[in-house]
Amino acid sequence: MTPPLILGIESTCDETAAAVVVGGRRVLSSVVASQAEVHAKFRGVVPEVASRAHVEAIGPVLREALDVAGVALAEVDAVAVAARPGLIGSLLVGVTAAKTLAWALGKPLVAVDHVQAHLYSVALDADAEPARPGPGPGDTPRPGSAPGVDVAFPAVGLVCSGGHTALYHLGSWSDVTLIGSTIDDAVGEAYDKVAAILGLGYPGGPILDGLAATGDPAAVKLPRTLLGRESLDFSFSGLKTAVLYHVRGIPTRRDPRGSKPPPTAADVADIAASFQAACVDVLARKLRRAVGHVGARSVVVGGGVSANRGLRAALAAFPVPCHFPPMRYCTDNAAMIAGLAAVDLAAGRVAGLDLDAVTSSGIPRQVGG
Ligand code: KG4
Ligand code: ZN
């Protein structure tokens, strides 16, 4: 059987993306139209603004994904879409486009969980994606590529992004259960908020990651919230508040916003490095716990924060192999959606045209977990 050619669509949050992937691995195109600029002035995603931007972008993004891949719509074997979790207005744009295409082409529709797809992104082979004449809308040129990996199961998955920070047990790509998650902020959200406290841009993760390399990670003493001794859950809001108080001073009745003068550039670099060290420390320690609980043979990391240089460096000498996605598939993209869809398609898991967009993840929590 020839490997299926799958058109994937992603619109769960603030990126409109489409991709063509062969056999779940070979990425022929991956086009991402980011709305980061639109949301930057609000320092976060505004749902109504996001859904309107998706409506404007979805047509051109789909067309470009097919053009770059050199594929005609009629050649597509299945249409895949991230149908959950996400913002309802954003999800509806992608789900409606995917249903329309699947119906018009008479091809199967595959519904993918966005979080599960972040984990799968380590298996994507970025080498196949053709070099572009120039960057697409909101896209960046390919910084370098790595072949997708064959993951040894059982594995522990860590999804760390702006909306999620969670640990998973993976028996296979389709046998995934939740074993721990954040009880408050996601780690990417903490990066974005700390960047806002420091008066830096949005999204804050890449900016702080860059600054962290220039600062002293031991300069500011920041808390590591580990919760219970066995807990696989996360909490990042205390860390964020500790940074706030360090920067502004402890609020008093007289000075509810704190009274410290603004930090210097050198202070900002030290705070970035110390904050990053605390985040990475917590993520690595929880991963160690999870690997022990599960008896995992490997670790897969996905989501925007998997691009973090500090995290990659810290996990380089881990007891089991840790797999990270190619850089361009760390943040939201549709290649991971089309990739994971091949697993579902092979198993006959296809969706009906009555598919609904759902705001919550469909991954079950481990019983007793
Ligand atoms: O996966 P993603 O594109 O969207 C969500 O599903 O949330 O992740 C975006 C998040 C943002 O919070 C951004 O600040 C963070 O990923 N991020 C990073 C880095 N690159 C992106 N955080 C830390 N270090 C980075 N290098
Ligand atoms: Zn995501």
C-alpha cells in the first residue's frame, strides 16, 4: 500500500496552519500564519480576534500548503484537523474547513487531539520539506533539519506550551493517558507573564530564553514548586509571583504595586536566567519522577517550550533518551496534525461529518493517577 498523502489543518489557538505529510513522517509542506503580532498589544490571545484572523487566513494558508508541496487537492488521501482542545471560535474555523474539504473530495476526515499531536511531532522528518524561495506568511525559514525518531515505548510525554503543561504515559502513539498536569499556569504562560513583568515583548518564551544565556542562573533565589513528594502535577503561579515581587518589591498598603526602581539590563538578564533555571529544574525533576513511575524507555517532549535551549541542554544527559521535535515543529503547526492522523487512518479511526470542535482535551487521565 502506498503511504497516504494527508492534508492537515491546525487552528486551535492563534496560529492558522496547513501541511501536507506523506505516510505520517515526510513533511512536504508546513505553512503557519502566526497571529502573534495581532495579539502582542494585548500580551495574550484575544479569542474573538483570533477566530476572525483564522477566517481570513485559512484559505490562503491551505492554498500555499498545497502549492509548496506540489500537490493537487484531488491527490489528497485524507483531510485531518485538530478538533480539540482549544478556543471554540478558533477550532470551529479549522473543523469547518476540514469537513468541507473531506465532503467535497469524498475523502476520509480524521480528527486529531492537538496535545497528542505535539507529542507526535518528534516523529516528523523535517528533511523532506523543500526549501522555500522566501518565508510564507508568518513563517520562518527552516533553521536546520533532523530526521524524525523511532520512539521506544513505553514512553513518558511532556507537553509544555502556552496552554498546557502535562505529563503522559504513552504505550504507543495512540495509547496515551494523562498522569500529571498543571494546577494553575502553564509553563509557557509563566514565561509570557514574566516577560510582561520585565517589560519585554510577546510571546515571552523565546525572548527570555535568549536573555537567559547572558545572565547568571544563581543570581536570584526563586522557588521550585514540586507539590507532594510523589506528585506529577505542576504549579508555576508561585514562581511567577516570586519574580513579580523580586522586580517590584513586596506590595504594602502604601505601595500596592511595590516600590523598587525598574531593573537594569543586567538585572533583567539575571532574572531571565534564574527564572529559566527554576522552570527547567522543575520540568526535569518531574520528568525523572514520571520515568520512574512508568518504567519508561524514552521521553518525548513537545509544545512551544520544547524549543527552549535550557531545557534541551538539561535533558541531554537524562537517564533515558529524550526526543525533541525539529525546532520548526515545536510551536503550533499542522504537520504534527497530518502526521498523527496517519496513525489513526491506518487503524481505521475516521471521523464523521458530524464532527464537533471540543474545547477540552480528549486524552483520558490514568485511573488512580
Ligand atoms: O505550542 P505553542 O505554539 O502554543 C500553545 O499551544 O500554547 O506554544 C507557545 C508558547 C508560548 O507561551 C511561548 O512563550 C512558548 O511557547 N515558547 C517558549 C520558547 N519558544 C516558545 N518558551 C520558552 N522558551 C522558548 N524558546
Ligand atoms: Zn500547542
